[in-house]
Amino acid sequence: MISALLITAAMLLAGQHPSLAQAGENDVEEIYIARSVRRGRVVPSDFCAPTKTGFAPALEDQLSIHSVNVQASDGRMTGSNDKSIGDMRVCIGQAMDPTVLGTYTEGQLNGIPFTGLGDCRLVRGNQPEDGLLTHRCFLVLTGLPEPYVGGFMVSSSLYSRTPFGPDSSPPGYAQASFLIFRLWRKRLP
């Protein structure tokens, strides 16, 4: 009887390997992979006040966030504009380093409101073709509702001569950004 209990306990513990995705009520992390599309750009409004952002914004963007599809067999993306799952309002300002942009955003992802503060860095200009700019961004996420305790967002961005919408010029690139959101929840006792 004791052997049977030990074997059952070992089997249950083996099923709770920490590297596997969790699906229980005590999940502590949610990960979202999405695409953003720039819908508008304006001169910064009071929304981007330096007292709020911590820097002097030069631009204010409005972006929509969309779900993506990925092949389970190899991770290759097969669709990138399926469903609107959120939006962001972004304030962008030049830092001392000309390759760094101060970034402040407020938005919602899948109904979850957030505030993000961080920076974006120019990676390459005119790569992989003339007229394209590539950036990477890192934002610390705050202002999340309960039960979230924090998170971050990273992005890989490509902007073309066509400043708005999903279609690039030259054609064939997915603009503007691919995003990874990591949101952390309170651990239940």
C-alpha cells in the first residue's frame, strides 16, 4: 500500500515539471505574442506631458495590437493580423544618445490595462533594404490590475516608407512590431 502511494505521488510530481506551461489556478505568468500596427501619429498632446513620461516627447503614436498564428511544428509565424486584441498610445522622445528613444505607453492587451516605461533603440537604418528602419524596445509594465504584480514587453520593429498600416514599402515586410508581453500574477498561498 505504501509503495502504491509513493508511486502515485512520484507520478503526480513528475507531471508538475516547472519548465512546462502551466494551466492551473495558481499560474504566475501569462505570455502573449502579438503584432502592433501604427494607426496614427500626432504632435504630442497633454497625454505625453514630461511630468508623466519623464522626458520631452517629440511624437505620439496610436497603435493597434493583433493576434498572430504560429505553426506548432517549428514556431514559424503563419498569420499576423488575425484579431484585434488591444491598443496602445505611445509617447516617444529623443534621449542623449541619438540611437535611443525614451518611450512611455498606456494601453490594454486582451482587456488588461497597463502602463509601460522604457526605451527603444535603433538597430539598423536602411536594412534589410533602403527606406527601412529596425528598432528594438523594452518596457517595464506597471499599472496592471489585480492579480497582476508586474511584467515587461519587448519588441522587434520594422518601419518602412509607408508610416501607417500593416503594408510596407518596399512590400513584403510585416510592420510595425512583433511584441512579447510577460505578465506576472501573485502566487496563491
